[in-house]
Amino acid sequence: MSTTIAKLRAAQAHSYLTEQRGIRSWLLTTDHKRIALLYTFSVTGFFFIGGVFALLMRLELLTPATDLVSAHTYNELFSMHGIIMVWFFLIPSIPNTLGNFLIPMMIGAKDVAFPKLNLASWYVYMAGGIIVLYSVFRGGVDTGWTFYTPFSTVYSQTYVVGAALGIFISGFASIMTGLNFIATIHRLRAPGMTWFRLPLFIWSHYATSVIFVLATPVLAVTLLMLAVERIFQVGIFSAPLGGDPVLFQHMFWFYSHPAVYIMVLPGMAVVSELVAAFSRKAVFGYTFVAFASVSIAVLGFLVWGHHMFVAGQSVYSAMYFSVLSYLVAVPSAIKVFNWTATLYKGSISWETPMLYAIGFIGLFTIGGMTGLFLAALGIDVHVTDTYFVVAHFHYIMVGGTVMAYLGGMHYWWPKISGRMYPEGISKLSALTVFLGFNLTFFPQFVLGYLGMPRRYAAYPPEFQYLHILSTAGATILGVGYIMPLIYFLWSWHYGPAAPPNPWRATGLEWQTSSPPPTENFETTPIVTHKAYDYAGMKEELRLV
Amino acid sequence: MFSPPASMLREHYSTPEQQRETVTVGMWIFLATEVMLFGGLFTAFAVYRMYYTRGFDQGSAEMSILLGSINTAVLLTSSLTMALAIYSAAAGRLLRTYGLLLLTAVIGIAFLAIKFTEYYQHYQQHKVPGVWFESSSPDAGALQLFYVFYFAMTGLHAVHMSIGIALVVFYAFRTAAGRFSSEYYTPLEALGLYWHFVDIVWIFLFAIFYISGLHT
């Protein structure tokens, strides 16, 4: 026993965390694992800043009147909440932290294809984030995260150009990341790691990266036109000067709808790994799940118009967008059914990551099904811009992506930090998050269906009891998010040392020490098996 | 068959072929993002051209087809010198590569000089959009929109040209410093891809801004 511990200690002394020391070795690192940690700290910071804005909004909505903040401040709160959560938390959350850490390890590579570009992406992201925060402190933005024209270009008196510039800059971080991942997955796979031996985590991130590189430049150029119109007062989108405001919506959603899949595909990536590891079975229908990721990425580019059913587009394009939006449900449903089928006859264990994964499957299903309501032309007219929409996308983004992010963080925490997190309190926090989340957002479906519009600081008194439920839930949710922050920080120093493979999981990342050495593997691994070879692992254990 | 100096192989690659192919793949992906970046502007341009055919035709007719054509010829020549530079590198004639790269940069600067001459003419004719814009045309609004796109798109192209020229000069000096050989010139190939891409964008810009109004 003591020799094992001594071995673990020795491995940890030679890890990526300790090989070089000092702040310089972190800020100038080109190691994908260290860059992943830099990103982890940054997105966590932005998550809590965005969360404070959300909490202030929920407090304002506790009563029907505008008493805590003015209507103008409320507009700024929801705008900054959206901007920070979308571009500075959700988009980089899983790809830049877990993806950055794991993609090279899962394919048996020493690093990503372009390590310096990887570091540059973090600096670009931080520069964008700091510019956005600066705009917040100079007075914020009140356009909503969607920057709809002509309000954003003609009427808004706030720091629109500053916020747009920050998002424009951070977009290049997305592009660099996507480019890096695609080149890495194509060219840096270890010997024997064929495309159909890749973990599904890689397939999903590949699909995400395709969206990163093809959609983000369109957002960049759209924001550029927005800034040109606002600064020079020329009419690109402004109707009195001959522009077309709906064109802005087309171009914005051409990016922002695929961006929704940037946010959820990495969540699906994580859940595929968790479900397999904790039911000790290969993911059911591997090929289908892999191609489902790719088809979500492709179809995601063809459905942007469903955000504009009431914006005055032609009824024929509305019908086209409606039908294609239904089609996206097919690959999403394939994934949900295949995860569920993976559970069937598996030896399921209920560690914290699995709790999050199961939570994801349930909440993503609700979020996805309500998405179909919104893709239906008739119902969408009734619930457009109501809390129904707010509840729908929070079920995907928070119930889906954030749950997956936390689940993945718990699952790979031993690999990242070399320490085990405390299991008991983390199970409690997973349940707190799940309960708090549902209490926050389920009442919002009802609110929206009854006609409560989004983005209003005041509302009729009959909606108050639903708003009280929602605010109470948000408080519980906040507690659920602070708990992991505390015990992760605690376990970084005081957690018990983690063995190389605490979950007895397959996957190359578990075959190296925890935390891994800078070059990831002592020798380049040679892959001879498919992913999720739990049956083979069982066989081997029996032979031993 | 392919063995660059050991220092050229970065440590996270296992073979030189892998490194070369990865760099090329990376450059092509980057060019895909550039297609989408310019694509957004081309789409918006196409939409407004459909709305305001007359105003946009008038704008195009105001362009100097002579300067535009000369500039197109100039830029295509720079693509030739760039291609020859890479060809020479493959043949191991690196001094020639160095000269051709510098020539490419000079031709690129000539292109920008002609472009800015045109901009100056537009400025004198009060055709820069915004408060300075003046036109007695009944389609003044559409005409101004035409110039918004003209300046935005050729301006973005000029930004790409400037970055390209800086890179060409940088790699010319790297070539002179003996960083490349007939076995290893991957960065030059990637640079060439970028340069040709920026040229191709100009071909499209020339078509939509200069040629489309010729008949009016």
C-alpha cells in the first residue's frame, strides 16, 4: 500500500503541474493542459459575473413593480447576462477547458496541432472579455445579447460598439480553437487510432469545431457592419437610410443558431463518455451517435430563420425553416435514445458525474421537445418573445450544457488535478443543482404560455407566485454552483491523491498518470481496440 | 526523402510529413473562415443590389474601369511571382526565391498605391459615405449604400493585402537567413495559399464593383 502511494507521489512530482513553476511558466505556456486550466479559471470567473446579473434580475422580478432597479438598469442586466454567458462562458466552456485538455490525450497526441495558436486564443479571448467588462463599467449595454437593429445602431445610448468589439475579438479565439481542433483530429491521431475508434467526445468536438470555423466569421462581419453603421451613421441596416433591419437578423442568426449547437454538442460529447463509463458498456450504436453529431452541425446551419417567424420573412421561407428545424430533432433524439439504450443491462453506478449525465439527458429532452413547440409556426406566434422561449433555451443551455460541464469536471477532475473530489458533498450539490434548476425554469414555461413577455422589469400581479417560485429556485441553483467551486478548490490541496484510472474507464487519457506528464504519454500509445471496450476490459480482469 | 533540419521539426509532431500536412490543413481551414468572412459581405451586397439595381448600377458606372483593370493585372502578376518564388524554393534556388518574394511585396504595394489613388478620387468627389457624402442623383440613398459596401469590402481586402505584404517581407528575410531549403519550405507554401486567396477575392470584387455597371 505505502509503495503504491509512494509511486503516485513520484508520478505527481513529474506532472505538467509541477514540471515548471512560477507565473511566467503559466502565462507563456504552450501546453494544452495548462491552457485548458487558464481557460477554466477565466470561464469560471465570467460564469459567476454573469450569474450575479441573473440573480439581480430574479430579485427584481420578485415583485410586480420595478422597485429594486430601474427599467433601464434591468435592460442592461439581461443584456450583460446574455452577452457574458453566451460568448464568455457557454461557447468556450467545454471546448476550451475539457476539450483542450482531453482532445490530444484521447487521440494519443503530445499536444494540439498549433500550440502557440492555442495560447494566443486564450489571450484573444481575455482581451475580448476585458473590453466587454470595461463597457459594463462604463454603463453597460441595453440592446439584449441579440443587438437587434435599428435599436442597437440608432436609438440605444449605451456602449454598443464597445461590447460588439469585445465579442468580435473573442470570436477569433473561437476560430483559432476550431482550426486547431480540426487539424489536430485530422493529423495527430496515434497509430491505430482510426476515425471509428475515436471516442464520441472527439466526434462531437469535431462537429463543434466545424461550426466554430464556418459560423464565427459571419458574426464577425455582421458586428463589423453594425459598428460601421453606428459610428458613421450610414444605412446598412437602418430602414430610413435604405437598409434592411431584417437582414441583420438573418446574418445574426446565421451565426447564432449554429452557435447554439456549439454550446450543446460539447455537452453531448461529455455525456457520451460518462454514460459509457458508469454503465460499463460501449455506447449503443456508436456510428449513429457519431454521425448524429455531424448531422446536427450540418442541419444547424440551415434553420436560422426559425428565430424570425414573426419578423416579416416570407411564409414560404418560414415553412422551410420550420420543417428543417423538425429535422434537427432526429439526430438529437438518436443520441438520447442511444444513451438510454446504453444504460439497458449496464452495471450502473451513481457517482456524481453519472448524476449530472442523467440530469442532462432528462433536461435536454425537455428542452429539445419544447424546441419543437417553437419550431411549429402556429404555436411560435403565440409564445414568441415570452418566458416560454427563455425556459426552453435555459433547459438546453443550463440544464444541458452546464450540467454536462459540471459532470465532465467531476469525471476528469482526478486527471486534471491529480486529486479526488469529496464524493458525498458533490452528490448533494448535483441534486441541489437539479432541483434548483427545475424550480427556476419550469415555472417560466407556464409564465410564457400564459403570456408573460421576456425582457420586462414589471408585470401584472397575477404572475407573481410563479416568479416567486422561479426566484427561489435561482437562489437554490446559486448555492448548488458555489458548492463545487469550494470543494474543488479544497480538493486541489487537500483531496486524496488520485490513481491513474479511478473510474476503471477505457480511453487513452486514463492510461497515463494523474496528473499527466507534460508530454502526456511516456511512449506514444498504439491503439488496437475500439472505443469503450468495457467488454474486453472485463475479460482481461477475469484472466488476471 | 524528406528530411528538414532537425530544428525545424516541432516536438509534438512525430514525422516531418505529419508537420507539413498539418500546417497545410491548418491553412486551408483558415481560408475557409476567410471565405465565410467575405461571404457575409458578399451576401449583404447581393441583397441590396437586388433591392436597388439602379443605384448600384450607377455606383458601378462611376468606378474607374481603367484603374480597376490595371490593378487587377498588377495583382495577378504578383500571384505569378509568388508561385514562381515557391517553385524556386522547391528547386532549391533560394536566392531567387528571396528576390521573387521581395518583388511580390513591391507589386503588392503598387496595388495598394493604385487603390488609394482611387480612394482619394472618391474623397475629392464627395463619395465617401457619411456626413461628407454628396450626390444629386435621385438614387442618392442607394448610391451611398453602394459606396458603403465598396469601401467596406475593398477596405477589408486592403487590410488583408497589408497583412500579406508584411508576411511576404518577413518570410523573404527568413529565406535569406537560410531557414528554408528544397526539403523544407512549408511556411512559404502556406503563405502562397494565403496570397492567392486574397487575389481571388479581388477578382470577385472587381467583377461586382467595376464590371457590373459597364453597360450603363
